[in-house]
Amino acid sequence: MSAGVRVGVLVSGRGSNLEALCAAAASPGFPARIALVISNRRDAGALEIAARRGIPAEVIPLGHFGHDERARDLAMRDRLRLAGVQLVVCAGYNRILSDEFLAAFPDAILNVHPSLLPAFGGGMHAVEAALDHGVKISGCTVQLLEPGITDGGPIIVQRAVPVHEDDDPERLRERIHEQEWVAVPEAVRLWCEGRIRREGRVVRIAAPPGATDAPPSQADSLT
Ligand code: GRF
């Protein structure tokens, strides 16, 4: 059994971010292992990815809890705790988590969102909204989730994606996804290496252990 921080991943869809995280976790020296995948949907492609990778996965649908979101979230919390999960990653999880769930893992829930927050937060159609607004640059954000605010938590990693004249939502979404596949493993690595320092809502990234140079600024990761 490999060592590393035990990560629980919440999914609802295709699972390409889960796949990217699995690939990173399988590489030598990555400081995390995926202990459990939880989906709220039986038809999530992410479940096939977990099965192929031999990662324990469970479906915890809202219907089992009389459509009580809080009850479902508490069941998820308990399951994650039982699996010894230290860090939760929402990788395309399509529900807003209850404050009680968020408070159960303080500063230990990451979420990936397909825009450069705070632009186009708070909804499931960030890519369409960015195109409709006519922005020239969009991207992705990995942030910490906190009780009481949606898509407004401290930002850990952002990666920029230029918008092309002929983009439609599918084309732009795919290029944003490619950046998410870098950003999510990067944020997980930083968290697991204990390099995330919060100053209020601002996250500073500490240098890796043994490094003598100053850490790169977030701007250096923009492509
Ligand atoms: C990603 O674009 C993420 O930003 C959003 O949902 C999508 C999930 O994609 N929250 P996948 O299921 O990881 O392929």
C-alpha cells in the first residue's frame, strides 16, 4: 500500500480530473494517494475510472436520503472519515456542499472551477457565461471551500486560457479542462506538502523543502 496523504474525491461526471489526479498519484514521490471516490450519480464516468484504477468508489445518491441534502452530506462526511480521508477534492462534483460538511474538513476541501474566479463563480455554466460576456482570457481556479460562500474561498492555483474568436463552449471547455488536469494535481501536491500558508483569504505558497530560491509567484503559472 502506497504512502501519502489520504485523499477523498467527490465526482458527478466524466472524471477527467479524477483521471489526472490518479495519474499524478501513481507517479513516484507524489505525496498523496486516493483513498476513496464518492459519486452522487450512478452514471458518472468517473466511477469507471476508479474501477479501472482499483480505487474504492461508492455512490451516495440524494434519493437515498429522501432528497435531504444535509443528510446526504453527513453520510458522505462519515464515510470519508471512516476511510481516513485527510483532504477532500471536489473534481466536478455538481452539488453545493452543506456548511456542516465544509466545516468538518476545515481548510481541507479543494474545488476546481472552470473560470478565473471571482469571475463567473456561483453557477454551473461558467464557460458559457465567460463566452457570453466576451472575455478574452478565461481559465480555471482551484480554491479552498469554506462555509458560507460559494466559489469565494482562498485561491490556491489559477491557470489562464486564451479565448479564441471561433470558440464555442465545447472547444473552450476542453482547453480549460487541459489546464485543470495540471492545476488540480498541483494544488493537491502543494496542500499535501504543507506548502499552503493562509494570510486571511490570501494563500501564499511556501518554497519546497530544501529550496533556497523564492517560490514562483502564481503569475508564473499562467500560460
Ligand atoms: C470541470 O470542468 C470542473 O471545473 C467543473 O466540472 C468539470 C468536471 O470535469 N467543476 P471532469 O468530470 O473532471 O471531467
